[in-house]
Amino acid sequence: MRILITNDDGINAPGLEVLTEIATDLAGPDGEVWTVAPAFEQSGVGHCISYTRPMMVAELAPRRFAAEGSPADCVLVALHDVLKDAQPDLVLSGVNRGNNSAENALYSGTLGGAMEAALQGLPAIALSQYYGPDNAQLDDPFEAARQHGAATIRSILDHTDSAATPYRLFYNVNFPPVPANAVKGTRAAPQGLRQGTCFSTEPQISPSGRRFLWIRGGDQRAPTQDGADAQVNLDGYISITPMRADLTAHDALPTLDKALS
């Protein structure tokens, strides 16, 4: 198996090292793992592409490349340049430092990379490690993802329909904020919404007296509806959420169509 990996935390991120281990396990002794990842951190860029500027791509080692762009850019670089004559069988994005459950999924560059791979017709999975008081101070905060990652991906590949659809499925996997031995299992879960919290801005005055704004995240332990991804993670389970890039609110179409008629 030939696997392409990317992320949004950057080429030197510890989560990418974890993903390399996971991908190497999956690829097997006769497989290949190729890395094309952002040269610098690209957290929060979503499905952004560098449409108005070129980018530099550097080969750092055999099968290891850094691109001055977003995760979606990196997938495009891999599929249409680095691996244009030998397409990957699977694209993995992550392992993100922090969760991409609930509304975080909409901002995530990690998911942006997986989404682009799906739009290009390839199976793709995004992986993220939830942080919390039970794992943030561990010697290896990625312990749950490291130990359960390969088995989780195999379960997705073995039990999902790979039939082509106009918008191909990709998968959002979030590992819970607990040590590996405390993971209770795996749950299929819809994307949730944390109640009463959202991204915001926080002002700060620089030493020179200029006013700047930082983007600030919301409470990552705020509740979602029962059974949704973030709640499943906080309950100690790995969540798997099937997704598509189709943004149509299909449930609203009949009412709108009736009103317009």
C-alpha cells in the first residue's frame, strides 16, 4: 500500500511523527509512506488553497517534502507533482494536536487536507488527538492515537462502502483526552455543536502601544448533544464521523422548493 500523509501543524510537528508510525504499520513491509506537509504551521486554515500565489516545495529526505502552503495545497502538490505517476492508495491527515470535533471541524486544516483528497477521488481520513487534564501532561500526549490509530483506520477501511459518489466520503477521527489504556472503544458519531461557546477575539496592547487582536477559542469541554463527536470523546471513546464536502442542507430543500413554486 502506498500512503500519503500530511497535517496542518507543520512538517516538524510531533503528531506527524505519530502518523508516520501509524502509516508505516498500515503500509506494511512492502508499502510506501510519502510525506508532503506544510513547511510552517497552518492550523485553522480549513480547506484553503494558495490560488493566488505560487509555493516552494523542498525535498527534505527520500519521500519527505515540505510545501509553503496549506494542507489542501500539500495534497495537490503530492497528487499532481510529487506522486503524479504513482498515486497513493490512501491519504491520512494529522495527527492534529487538539481535537477537531464539533464546530472545530469547520476550521480545521487537518480536515481540509482529507477533504481535498476526497475531492480528488481518494479514500481519506483525518486524525486528531483531543487534549484534556487526563492526557495533556503525559510523557506522550498522543498516546491514545499512537496505540489505537492503526486499528481504527483498519476498521474504517474494512467496514465502509468505497463506491464512488459525486462527493466521496472522508472520515474525521478524534481520539479522546485520556491515556491509551483508558480508551473505552469506538463510536460512529455525528458532528456536534458545543453549546454556549464559539471562537472570539481578544485585544492586546503591544509594548509600542499598538492594539492587536488575537483569535481565541472556546471552551473545549462545553457539552454537545448526547452521542455527538465531542461528547463521545469526553466520555472516553474514539469518534468516527463520516463526512462529505457537499454543503447542501438537503432537509431544507423540499420546503424551499415548495415555497418557490
